[in-house]
Amino acid sequence: MKKIVLTSMLCAGFAYGDIAQLLDEDKRTFDSSRYIPDISLIGDFSYVNRSINDDELSHLGLPGIAHGLYAEHAHGGSNEATYNANQGFNFNYAELILSSSVDPFFSMDATFHFSESGVEVEEAYFTSTALGNGLRLRGGKLLSNFGYINAQHHHYWDFGDMPLVYESFLGTHGINELGAQLQWTAPTPFYLMAGLEVLQGENEQMFGNESVSLEEFTGDEEDRIEGTDAPSLYVGYLKSSFDIGDTTIFGGLSYAQGDSLLDHSEDEDEAHVFKGDAKLYGADLVVLHALDSYRSFKWQTEWLSRELDGVVYGDLTTPENFTSMNKKQSGLYSQLIYTHDKNWRMGVRYDTIYQNDITKDSVDMNEVDDFNKYSAMIEYHTSEFARFRLQYNRNEAMYDEAGLRQNLDTIMLQANIAIGAHAAHSF
């Protein structure tokens, strides 16, 4: 017994010695005050007035790209309603955020999303804090660092709605997945970071791997379109930032590849299932120029391009019949934000999807490829915890079920209120 105790003590001593070499002196002693979680609650509310009613809106979409973006609808067993979904008043969400150090080696963060449709764990992940050599490991449910805006929560956006290209390609939640993330920050005089992510692959608009049952169409409980094993989504990116005088420049390149199994079997019109491979390319650039302590200009732009290559099952009663299909689609957004002082900001944004090339069995479908949206906003901050935004959208991207363009005008008044300690946002 003594040998066991002595051996345990020696192992503990050696372990502590290694930890002491790894950690800074101020981290070697446990201080309970450092491990009390930061807790914050964010509420987001809006009033919306549109040029068409909610029922008409639910039938609009982007031909060959997405449908049902601007109304509540069930897809894949979940509610995919956008923010500001309804005419009149909207309770968009209440967001409960918890963040704390676990010990000298890990921290833990979680974001719980409460809405009228239920409760969702938006993020819940651990992060390493002592790997050294510029390495950081993160695991759990997280927002991918693909691109620039994907990793940001809604309350940090400069506009009340997601850019059109993101919403159309990836859905209202973006790439928000279970998985692991490894990042390396290079020891350079400027910021340079490379990252790799292995994710489950369950995005509702582009990636997917779950099998689709066809029993209600064929009457045979064994009939299904087989999915693939998870994880099935892989993301890589390279990001850099540097300063030139009073100007900060941030840029990045991103790539995502995974299996795609998109279940549209419950669609009222043209029920179908797509199975194949999906690739997503991204490039982003942000330029922030400070005029003085409060005033600044911020130009932000992102380009996304995706390719879906596989087969589409159009007649689900005869799943042995399918059609090969290839989609190449590209778009971008560009926005300019002027911060006047600590209380006032204003900005404009242009959204476009300019490529919509679709072939079935090598035949060009000649889909429309001119999707544009224009936005303007003005924002008032009573403090860093409360802001009120007035936004106008002119959406010329939507088409009805008859294939006719329907221009959509929207006025939105948004209130975003926060209480409690909240971690600083990244640039």
C-alpha cells in the first residue's frame, strides 16, 4: 500500500512539474474566482412591414437554388424560419450565453437559443488553452470559421438579416455543426491563421448524410435512399490581417467539401431527393479605416461559389429511376458601414447571385441567374448593451411558383438588448 501511495505521489509530482513548465507562474495556483462563469442574456425583437403578405411570401423562392426562405416551414424535422419571419411583431429569440474557464487547460462556452418554436443548443464547445506553439483545439457543437460572417451570432451582424448568398446556399443557420476544429496561428509579425474542421455534415441547404425513407411513396418500409457515414463534412481556411496606418485589412480563403443528401420529399410541389457531392468555395475581405476614436468606415465583402454534383430522384415511387444533375452557383455581398460616433451607425449592402448553371443529364436547364437585393440601415446605440435599427430592403431575387419575378419591399425596426457579461467579439 505504501508503494502505491508513494508511486501516486511521485506521478502527481512529475505531472505538476510538467504543468509548471507549461503554464505561466500566475496560472499555477488555482483561484476559484477565475472560474465563475460569465452569463449574459440577449433578446432580439422586430417589427416588420412587407409589400406582400406572409402567405404569398411562403411560396416565393430562388429557382434552382432555394425555396421557402422567408416563411416558417418544416424541413427535415426542424423549423427553418428566418429571423423577422412574420408581418408585424416578431420575437426573434432570447439567447443565453455561458462562458468560463474549466481549469488551466480548457475553457467552455455554450449558447442556448430560445424562440417561439422551441429551444436549441446553438453552440456548446470546449477550447484548449495550453497547447502552445500557436495551436488551439475546439470540440463540440460550433459555428464553423468558414468565411467571415458564418462564425458570428445574429446579434453581431450589421444588418438584421443574413446576406442572400449565405441564406440561399447554407440556410439561416449557416454551417453550425457537431465536430472538431484545429487552428494554428503562425509566429509572424502579422496575423496569419490556418484552420481545419471535421464536422458531422447536417446542413439543411447543401450538406447531408441521413438516409431518406420512401415507405410513404412505395409502401415498402425497406425502400430508402441510403445516406453515408458521419462525419462527412471537411472545412479548411487561411486567414490573415495586418495594419497600414489607421487602416486594418483582414482577408481569408475558405473551402468546404462533403456529402450531400437533401431531403425534399415533403415538398408540396415537385417532391424530390438529391444525393451527391458538394463543394463550397469562399473568399472574404474586410477593410476598417479609423477616422478618430469613434468614427470609422468598414467595407466588408464575401464571395461564395458552390458545386453540387450527383443524382436527383424526381419520382419517389420508383426510386430506381433518377437523373444526373450538376449545379454551379456563385454570388456575393458587399457592404459599407459608417460609424459616426458611439451612438450612431449607418450602412448599405448589395447582395447578388449571378451564376445559376444547372444541367440534368447534360442538358442545360437555362435557369434565371439575375438575383439582386439592396439594403440600407441606420442604427442607434443607447449603450453597448442596447441598439435599435431601422432597415429597408429591396429584394429583386424572388420568384413565384409560376416563374414570375416578385419584387419585395421590407421595412424593419429591430431592437437588440443584452444584459450580463459577454465576451468580446472577434474582428
